[in-house]
Amino acid sequence: MINQLGYYSLVFCVLFSLFIITNSTRAIISKNSKFDGIYYNLVFLQLFLVVFSFICLIFNFIVSDFSNVTVYNNSHTSKPLFYKISGVWGNHEGSLLLWLLVLILFLFLFILNSKKSENNYKLLTIVFQEVIILGFLLFIIFTSNPFEYLFPTPTEGLGLNPILQDPALAIHPPILYLGYVGTSLVFSSSLAATVNKSINSDWAKHIKKWIFASWIFLTLGIMLGSIWAYYELGWGGFWFWDPVENVSLMPWLCLTALLHSVLVLEKRNSLKNWTVILSIATFALSMSGTFLVRSGILNSIHTFANDPSRGLFILIFLFILILLAIIIYFSFEIKNTNPSNNFFWLSKETAVLINNWFMMYFLSVVLIGTLYPIFLEVISNEKISVGAPFYHKLMVPFLIPFFIFMSIGPRLKWIKDKFTKINYYQILILILSLVISYLIVEYSGVKYLFSTILISTSIFLFYSSASDLVKKNIQFPQKISHFAFSLLIISILINGIYSKEINSNMKVGDNLTFMNKKIEFKSINFEKQDNYNLLRGNFEITEEGKIPINFQPEIRIYDQPVISTSEADIKTNLLNDNFIVFSLLKEGEVFNVRYQQKPFMIWIWISLIMLAFGGSLALIKK
Amino acid sequence: MKFKKLNLVLILLITILVFFALYLGMKKQNLYTTDHIVNKKMPNLISTELFTGEETNLSELVAQEKFTILNIWASWCAPCRSEHKHLITLSSNNNSKIVGLNYKDKIENAKSFISELGNPYDHILLDKKGFISIDLGAYGVPETYVIDNTNNKIIKKYLGPIDEFILEEIINILNS
């Protein structure tokens, strides 16, 4: 019964979509751009239907109704309630329903928030957004129905992957979707403004909020995924250049570029074409992310759906949208009202453009690294995988000029800045940071001239953005975000250079010496928990002159399905993360033990939160 | 205006090209199939020996015997421990040489694994980066291949650890 209710409310939703699209198109063509409450009501009803359908699915998960295929495949009666609910979007069908929900919710909020905008523009945005909504609705109904019926009803479900039973991961997808889907609204709105010929400062001011909102969610979403990878996978890393991670990084880079260029559009009424192109590209990248993940074209822990018809549907839908965008962009010429589109070389506009170039460069590196293996396989049947060395080689050298420009850029004035006399103080700081970084590199044993330069530029950037914090002529949110970014860069660099690890096979009672620390495997306990059995190791690390620290990493053996996972025990302090993770080799005897020391880990998370916080300040600021 | 048209055509072309590339990529069975190697020629395998540290060519090592048993293993792999006793049983068979391919392992760990559990292998080659195993179409560790040296063909492969039944099957092949 609940199944049918959920399903049919989706079907009704299709009718609403069709009605809204035809009605508003007619209104646009007949130039009778009356915008009455009807759209508001219709979208609200649509939102209501999808929320209802989503609640039905949640209900099914809570009561463990295994006559529903999605519930059967992804849940289990013995699972804690929290994970039963998060299981709703931990699978392909449910996550698409959530995606749809956010799409409609954003459209609704958009209508609420743009009372002052032109009617024609609003109607056009609604049409474009409803086309996207319709596409997703059909996708769900025809290829990924979350309310598929199963008979006879099984008594027990197949369980949720225990690796996915983690609080960070429970909220990671919804937050990331908010970011992805936010870009859809930027897309619809920029197309609408192109058709309506209203790409100008006012539009920039209006759409800026949506860009910021998507950017904040995307940043947080990526961060949560990364936190999950760090704590749950226990590989000791937070970014692996996995194709699916890249797929979320690409829209982020594009959105970051857009975030800066839209400011130029707002302040100077310039860079119009570029802003529209970026809006289209950001959404196209978000969508191709969905395609790459859902079509099974990539092999990764994220690929849940391996049904080719699904991939084909998204691929065709994605390209219809892209073609639509290209045609609209080329047939409605965007005129630059600003006669001289050339910026003075020393101005904030130029700085933003430089930022955009760098973002585009980083974006192309990630794009090539992600797509090249697919293309190569098509052409030559060869399988390759592109890993960290590729990205590091191509990106790291460009970070040096990027940091320098980023240190200078925020201080420049709009239109034209004066080249004041050389700032000796700043040069002193540059020299100082060179010395500091030389010491860091020398001490760490990584003797590369290159690292020295890289670290000194990042210290320089850190200093500049820190001293910008007290400057008056820079906006507060920008200060915070730029400072957070420089903190992030420094933390990542130091983390990369100073991380140390040791990996060894140990039995209970074994000792291990590592960098004047003694690691002792003291004992092992066996415990039984609700839905898993647990092996807890007792390790003690003693360092001369310090109190010994106890580590208790765990191995969990889940019942449904039977999977064993390793839970690292991570001790965090302001300077270092120390962690031990161990895994089963042969029952009860030998374990593989890995001890890692990762400096500045906590600062990576702090700076990311600060980065997003800076963005939210910009969002609430009038 | 001409420039704009050119742009449009170019972008459309690229879009369509990317579409087809992705379409074809999707059509391809992306699951990493590993069966295609059976009944095929054994790829040429050159790598470093674990104990001597010398570059060696597998085909030169095993030229005299009728069969080669190639076993992919690692010290961190739990099932490898459980199959080890069967490999030791196999090592007494005269018709074959057993070659171990040590997969993504630390040399000290690999050595202590061997010294702890005994050495069934006539030779151990290193596959530090895992590329050789990819060439062989391996799924993971452990994995065992039976190679007929007379025509250099892979005649059988086993995924996962060897158990009593597989052991018997291999011995039957070797004695045939």
C-alpha cells in the first residue's frame, strides 16, 4: 500500500511537470508574461508529492518492509534506526529520489526568493528547471523505481554495506547533492537570463546567492566524504584521486571560478559570456558526475548501479541538456554593454581572471585524468589507471604562481590600481618564508629545491591572507575564506611531507620500534555487539620522557552481510594525528598492524569548515 | 560572425565526439574479466627474484619441466596462509616447478612469511606494483595458474586459495 502511494505520487508529479512546462512556455510565447500564484502553488504541490513519496520510502525502511526491493536489498532488521534511515539514500534508487526532492525544493525556494525579478525571466527559469525535473522523474520511474514490489515477501533483508554505516557518510550524500543540485538552478537561471537578454549586474547579484549556496554545500560534501575515507577506510589518506572523488572536485573547481567571475559581473558588468559558460559547464560537470558514477563506467566503491539502461538514459539526457544549452547560448547573443572589455593589467578584474585561468587549468588536469582512461579503453582496449603521481606532477608546479597571485590579488582595487613603491616589508616576509621553508625541508629530509619554493610561496600566501584579516578594504567573508584556503594548503603540504608510517605483521606480545617510539601489542579482546562481533586490540606506544598512550583499534565482523572492517584508533591533537589500524591475517594469531603519524590533520578539517563558513557569511550578507 | 559559427561547429563536434566515446565506453563490459587468459599463451614475464635480487625471465627458469605452477601471493594476505600447506605438498611433485609471484608486498615481510611457513617455491618473483598480475588478468591474491610448458599455454587458473579438491585436480593434471 505504502509502496503504491509512493509510486503514484511520483507519477502525478510527471503530470504536474508537463503542465507547468506547457503552461509557462505558452505564456512566454504569447508574451503574456503574467506570473500569478499558480506556479507557486503548482511547484508547491509537486514538492509536496515528492516529499510524500520520500517519506513513504523512509517509512518502508523504518518498518523494514521487505516487500519493497530497495528495502530488501539495502536494509536489515537488526540495523540501528539511524542507519536504517540513512540507508534510504545509501543506494541508487533512494538517492535519486532525494536528488529529485532537492531539485524541486530549490525551484520552490527560487520562486519564493525572486519576487522582484522579471516575470519572463522567472518563467523561463521554471521551464528549464522543470525540464531537468521531468528528466529525473522519468529516469526514476522507468529505470530506477524505488518502490519495486517483491513477492513472496522475504523475512530478512540483505543488509547495508557496513562500510557505509558511518555518521559522516550518512550525511555526506545529501549535502553533496545540495551542492550538485544547486548548480542546476544556476544553469537554468543563466539560460533563462540569456534568452531574456538580462545578463547584467542585477542578475549577477541575484544568482550569486545560489552560486554561494551550491559552493558551500559542495565544499562541505566533499569534506565529509574525505573525512569518511580518512576515518573509516583507515588507509591513512584523505584524498586518493579516485575517479569518483575527481568527479566531485571538478564542479567545485568550476564553481570556484564562477564564484569569482560573477563578482566581476556584479561590480563591473563585464565577463558576461564567460560567466554563462561557467554556469553551463558547472552543471554539465555535476551531471556527468552522476553519469560516471551511476553508469558503472568507472569502477569504484561508489558505483552502485550497474544497469546499462540507466547509464544510457543519463548519458542521453545529459547531452540533450548540453546541446540545448549550446544552442541557446549561440542563438541569443550576449551583448557586452561595457565597450572596453579589456581590463587594466593591475586591477581586481585581472586578478579574478588569473584565478579563473588557474581553476580552468586544474579542472582540465582532473578532467583529462578522469576521462582519458575511459577514452583509451574505447580506442585501444588498454586498461590504465591514473593515480596521484599524474595529478601531482601536473598540478604542483602551477601551485607556485597560483599562490603568489593569490597573495597579491585580493589587495588590488577594482578598475585600476596604482603600482605603489615596492613594499620592502613584503619582500622581507618573502625572504623569511624562504628561510623557514628551507629549514622545514632540510629537517624533514626531503631535499628538493622545488619543495622549498612551494612551501615558501604557501607560507607567503598564508602570511598575506592572515595580514589581510585586519585590512579594512577587503570584505569579511572573503578574508575568512582566503585565510582558510591558505591554512588548508599549508596543512596539506606539511601533512604530505611529514607523514610517517610503519607497517608490520605482529602477534600479541610483539614489540616494534619506530622513530624512537616503542609500539607494543599487549592483548586482544573479543566482544559481541548488536549487529557485529568485535576484536579489540590493545596497543601501547611509549616514547622516552612521555606518558605511554593506549590505542584500541578494532576489527568488526558484521553479520549481514558477513564483512570484516578495520576501525582505526585515531588520537588527535593540534599538531598530530597518531593512528593504529590492524587487520586480520590468520584467525587469532598474526595481525597486520599499521601505525601512522599524520601531522596537521585536524587543521585540514578546520580550514575546510572555515572555508565554507566564509562562504556562508557571504551568503547571509546583504 | 564567421568566427562564431566556427566555434559553434567545433563545440558541437567535440560534444558529439565525447558523447560517442562515453557511449562506447559504457557499452564495453567494464567488469574486469579474468577468464580470457585461460587457453592463451602465457605472457612473457620478467621480474626481480626475491632472494637473489636478479632480473630473471620466467620462461628460462622453467624450461626443463613439463608444467609450471604460478602462484600469486602476499604476506599480508590471510587466505595465502591457509593454502600454503597445499603448495608445500605440491612442491614434492617432479613434473612441475612452482613459481611464486609476490604481489605488492614488503620484501622483509615476504621473507619472514617464507621463513615462518616454509618455502614451496622454486623461484619467487616480485610484482611490487601489481602490473604483472594485471597482465595475467588476476583478480586478487591468492591466485594460481597451471601452465603447460610444451606449448607455453595457460591451461587452468584458480581464483582464491587452493583447497584439498583443487590440490587433487592439480596433481591429476601434473601426472597426466
